[in-house]
Amino acid sequence: MARDQEERNIQYVRDLYAATMAGNWAKAESMLTEDFFVTEADTLPFAGVYRGRSGLQQLYSKVVSMASVKDLDIHNITAGGNSVVVLLDIVRDCTPEERAPIAEVLHFRDGLICEIKPYYFSPTPMHAAAKRTKAGR
């Protein structure tokens, strides 16, 4: 795959993150395949497979409310073939030590994102946030 296509994929992913953070779900959903899915590990409080174009919004809403997410701090984005890898921190309404560092792999098919697979360094910050949210703190 040509490097210029990989650069376009990187920009596409940046645009997807911008759309989700702005709450522009119509734009975000237009960037996904109809059979899109994201898989969250069984070790997380929001574990499961979220399917379809609306699946990303369902997951996002759950994570934001459960973990008091206020931003995403993207450190690096790289591409190879039909995949893009994003290194980022989930920035929560908490101390810097409680950021949740993750890597997300986004796969493309026919110019659209068909899958996202997040890899958390540790599920502990997300469990702590979910516990605080459940307790009303």
C-alpha cells in the first residue's frame, strides 16, 4: 500500500476522533462500515462487542459516563497497510496518575473503518472510575 494512502488513513482516524469528541455522531457513523464492531476486553467494566454504526456511540456513551472522560490525549498515530495504531491516554476528571493509557488498532475496508480493537495497559483506572461512579462520587 502506498504511503500516501496510509497518510490518508491517519488523517481519517484523526477526523473520526475529532467527530466523536465533538459529539458529531452522524459524521462518525458515516466513517464506519455497516458491519463495524469494536471489542472491549473481558477485563474491563464495559466489556463486550459493540456492533453496527451506532455501536461506537453506545460504547462511547458508556465509557464517558462510567469513567468521567473529559478528553483523549493522542500521543502518536502510525499506519501500515489497512491498519492504523493510535497511542493515547484517556483523560478523566481526575489526577494525572489516573489516566488510562491505551493503544487502539483501527482496521479499514473499502475506505471505511470496519473494526476497532483497544488494548489497555491496565484496566485498573477504568475499574476505579466505574466504582467511584457507582458510589456516586
